[in-house]
Amino acid sequence: MDLKTNLRRNANSSFQIAEGKAVVMLAVNSNIFTLNEIGTVIWELLEHPMTVGELVKGAQAKFPEDDPEIVREDIREFIKECLKEQLLIQED
């Protein structure tokens, strides 16, 4: 997956912010996921489809004091896990 990869939320998911964290439910299997701080930021950024590069820029703007490489790696890991769980959809 490169920085130009387009992502969007799975249309079969719903979410709510509780105590600063996104709680996401996938309707297909009723699985519930509680996202950490960076996951919540990414989920909010994905209100509309975006590229991985746009997500990285948006997250780095929210965490300017953090090492950019660590933020990028956290985002990649989050995206990888969300694709596996079908919370996010990769668009061509």
C-alpha cells in the first residue's frame, strides 16, 4: 500500500465517539471495535474517502509533537488491521 492508495470507511459500519475514542460496529458480523487515539483521528478524517498520504498529513497535523515516522508507521498498522477486519475498504 502506498501513499496514493484510496481508502474509505466500510458503508456497513457505524460509529460513535465515547470518551474521546471511536467505537465502531460492523453490521455484517456485529463486531465492535474501540479505536485508540490515532485510530479515532483517522476514522474522523475518513468522513470522505482519502488517500493514505492525506491521512498521514491530517494525522501529523493533529500530533505535531510526535515523530512523523512513528505517526506514519502507526497509521500503516492501523490501516492494515482495519482492512483485515473490513472496517476500511481500499478503492481502486
